[in-house]
Amino acid sequence: MLRYALIFFVVALIAGVLGFGGIAAGAAGIAKILFWIFAVLFVISLISNMLKKA
């Protein structure tokens, strides 16, 4: 999932450089959403792993 967030981030950067504002904003929005989903799932995974070992 983090890989897809990075891909959309790169697409947003390239689109922004080329002047496609709408596409850049859309790709950046998707990248942000995917990053936060990844971060939440990562934290949940860490917490559940610590609880299993305790």
C-alpha cells in the first residue's frame, strides 16, 4: 500500500511540473489517503504484535 502511495505521489509531482493542476491535485489526494491508511494499519499491526507477545 505504501508503494501505491509513493507511485501516486510521483504522478502528482510529474503532473504538477507539467502544469496539469487537476490531475496533480487528484493524485496527491489519493497518495495522502493511501499513506494514512498504511500508517494506521502499521500502528494496528505493531500494537497487536506487542499484545500477542505479552
